[in-house]
Amino acid sequence: MEEESFTVSQFATYTGVSVRTLHYYEEKGLMQPNRNQTTGHRTYKKDDAIRLHQIMTMKFLGFQLGEIKKYIQSDQLDLRFKDTLRMQEAKLKEDKERIEMALETIERTVHLIDQEQEIDSQLLFSLLSNMQSEKRQMEIAKPIMKEEVWSRLFDSSVTEKMRWEQFMLQFLKEVKRVAGMPVDDPEVTTLLKQLLNYLVELLGLDSLEDLEHIFQIDIYQQENEEQINQFLKEMEKLTYIPLTKQEEAWLEAAFGHFYESAKKENEQ
């Protein structure tokens, strides 16, 4: 019995693949339909559907057409193909993680825009930059911070991250507004207290004093100074704060005054 054959349009209908795609696969050497020597018309058999199924399966797994051509031309697949599948698996997992992070970043950014209506572009992109580097930040924090601290910072829910980002947006806006005021001004003190109290709540601490003990090592011991400084430098590379040098210097002086005042109060 003669094997059933299809014209290109019939084969496209039979397989659910467009005529244009079938022509493209033929052009790339992936499909080889029979050709009528007189008319030049293509004729497909059911075996071609098996070949097309192999192509579509490997495309689904993320393989490029050049790789697909190499493998579908082999009658037998050995352990090298297994290794190739494992490599493809790792790549797809990496792509999945990146896509999931991008979707979460979009969700968090849309939330900020909804809440604020209008946001300074530098402030917004600084938060976006921080979102993108969260995984690396966590890797750096794990060896030096206590587990209960870094887990609350980086393993928190999307809702909690949104809340933190909105708070930081408001804090940075206020810093830009009050920068240059005397560091002992009550408004400045209140602003810094709000930040530190929020950090205490976020990290599940009991008091401001506990902020000094979020590390696994004693930050006041000289032998740990280099490790702490290296940690701060690495985090600084990953976290962009959109403040001018003058604003940064003022904020550092304001925190210095705040801590000195708090220390004197505790000693009294």
C-alpha cells in the first residue's frame, strides 16, 4: 500500500505548523521533503511528521537550530547527549530564575509608582538596581551576618519588600530635603530615628542597641576590622544610593552626631 503523502499546505494543517516555518526548516537543512522534479512541489510523508516532532521537542527544550540539526541527524544518542541535556537544564533554570526576578521587580516597581504617582527617576532606578543585585547581596551577607538577620532582609515576602522600598523612597526624599540643616536639628533626629526604628522592626530586634549585634563577629575587635570593611565595600558596589557627595557627607555627619548623642544619654 502506498504511503500517504501531503502537500505542504496539507502537511501544515496536519501538523499545526505554518507553511512558512516548514520552508524555513527546509532552508536550514532540518526538513527534507521530496520534490517533484517537474513542478518543484514538495511532498511530505508521515515520517516527516516524526522528524518535525523531534525538532519541535528540542526547540521546546531551548536548543538552537544548529544543535537540533546535529542531533536529529544521528540515529543513536549517547551519553554526550545526556550531558548536553544537563547543560540545557542548568541554562533553563538560570533563565527561569532571571525571569522570575524580573517579574517580581516589575511588580514591586509598579507598586511604588502606584503609591507615589510621581517618582524622581534617580531614586526609582537606584531601587531597581538594588532589586537586581539582591541575590549577590545575600551571598555576601551570609558569611558575616547572623542567619536570622540576613534571612529577614532577603527572604522576606514581596509585600514586606514593597513596604521597605516605599519607606526608603520616602526616607531618601526627606534626606534630600533636610540635607544641610544642622545635624542636631530635631527634624533631622526624628528622621534618623524613624529609619533605625524601622530597621529594628524589619530585622525582628528588641532595641536600637541590638543593631550592633547583627553580625556573627564582634565588629569592635581589631582583627575583624578588615573583614567588616571588605563586607561594606562589596555591599557599596551593589547598592546605589542617589545622593550627592555633599548629601552623603552631611548624612554621615548626622548619623555620627546621632550615635554620639545616644551614647551620652546611655552613660547618664
